[in-house]
Amino acid sequence: MQRSLIQRQQQSDEFALQLRQSQQRLLVVPGDLNQQQDLEARQVQERQRLESLGAQQQRSLGQDGAGRLAIERQQADRDRQMELQRPFELRLPPPRARDPITPRPKDPEPY
């Protein structure tokens, strides 16, 4: 039961990572090979890190009954890592409506 829950969570994490990485690829300027290579290298590292964490979770589950605490700690670490990798989004309140500008009365024209 525990193993299937972990596998399901790992699948969910993999999907979230793929989605985020595909969104990152859309932001790359077409034709900028340096930026594309840097992004690809980062994404490969993220996938490898996620895979190694998943393998570590599977190993710790099979070792003993205390593996549940280790898995929960690893899950918290994974969640924290995913949160740190999420881009920061600044949300500002909507602009306040201002009173309409009324034109100034015209000065009387001199003679």
C-alpha cells in the first residue's frame, strides 16, 4: 500500500515537472542556442534529481518500518525543493479608479 502511494506521488511529481519544463521552453527566445542549451542542462539535472530522490524513497521503504518517517521527510524535502524552483510571481493589486479629469475653464480672451 505504502509503495503504491509513493509511486503515485512520484508520477504526479514527474508530471508537474514536465509541465513546468514545457512552460519554461516556451519562454526561450527562438534561435538563442545558448539559452536553449542552458535550459536543457538545467532541466536534465532536475529530472535526474527527481529520479534519484524517487529511487532513494523506494529503497528506504523496503529497508524497515521506520522508512515511513524517512519517506515523509523526503516528501517534505521534495515539496520544499519544488517550491524553491517555482518562479516568483509578483501580484500587485489592481489600480484604483480615479475621478475623471474635468477641463479647466478657459480664461476670457483679451480684447
